[in-house]
Amino acid sequence: MGSSRVFPLRRTIVRSRGTNYLDDQSEYCDVPPRTVRPGSISRTPAAQQHHGPFDPPGHQVRVGRLTVDAKDSPVEPHTGVALGCVEALAELHAKGWAHGDVQPAHFIVGPERTHLIDLALARGGHVPEGYDFPFRGCLVHYEAPEIARSVLATGKAEPTQEADIYGLGASLLISATGWRAVEYPDDAPRPVQREAVANGKRRPVKVPGPLGELIDALLSHAPEDRPTIHEVGKALS
């Protein structure tokens, strides 16, 4: 890829004392929205602002560990990066595998294509016994309701392509708006988070344009009501 930068979806590079690091605070908590005038951040000498790859210009910036965000924006997000993520997941699904841990940090957006990383929890083919282990869920913000219910009931679950679709929808939602799909306190214990997901207490999708309707379908509570990855790609093409 040469010197071109690549970004995990919804993360942005923040410069601090000459060092680049990935700031992923928004993937784990809801940050209250704060609206600023365009260009106002640049008057702070220490601030370096970078847009995420999925955010339309002027929609969202990072300043240190602060998210400056115009949430519920009427600006329609770009769909090009979303399609790249869909294509990356479609390659895995076409081989009969489920990823098991779809989240923004696992999509690496490059100049030519998007890569899907971290297959540690993937299921679908033979996994050598020495490398296999029970699937006990993933990052709850992107966990499908049926996975959450199974983990709460039995302590484990089985990754599915339908659950990947839900995770994709939750990833696109937080990338476009900054909000998690399900509302619960940031400091809630993981079982409490899973209860909220399992019970379907989902936020309404407020994303302008066709992408909003698509995300709403991806986040359908019942697995059978979600589109396939092929249908998602066709809708974005």
C-alpha cells in the first residue's frame, strides 16, 4: 500500500506529541454530542483534527480524546466505504464462514480495497483442536440479540452469518451517527448490556437517505428478517 494511510472504520488518527495512535473511545461509550462552528477547532494550536473515512466532511472530528459531533445530522453519509466493508464480509460469507466479531475496528479501509481482520472467532470450516475454543460472544455493542440471549442462557453461542449482518448494521450506525444501536449506561456490567440487546431495546435509526433504511433492516431483531450480504451489496451498488 506504499505510504498511503489506512484506517479502521470509525477510528481516526490523533496526533499527540508527535506520535500517531488510534483513538477508539467512541466504540465503547456514547459521547454526548457537541456542535461547533466550522473551522473553530483550527484556532486551538494543539488540536489536530481528522475525519473518519466514513464521515462526510464537517460531520464529525476528533480533537484529542473528545468527539466533536453533529449527531442526527441531515448530511447524508457517503456509501462508498460502506460498500467496501460489505464486499470484504461477502468474501468470507461466500466461503461458508461467519466472522463472529464484526465491528468497526475490524474493517481496515485502504486506498484500493477494504480488509476484514481478526478471524479468531470465525466459524464455518475445520478449526484444529488446539486452536478451537467456545464462542462466548463478542463486543456487546455489535452483538446480535440471538447471540446475546444464548450467551446469557448457556455462556456460549454459535456465530452465524445472520449475526454478522447485525454486527455490520451496528457498525455502520455508529460510523454514521456516533450512537450505539442499543442504549444502556456506559458503565453497565456486560450481562446488563446483553439483556438490553437481547430484549431488542434498539435506538431508532436516524441516518438520512437509503443507507438509513438499509441499516434499519440489518438491525432487524429476528435473524430471518435481515438481508443477506449479497442483498446488502446489491442495495449499495
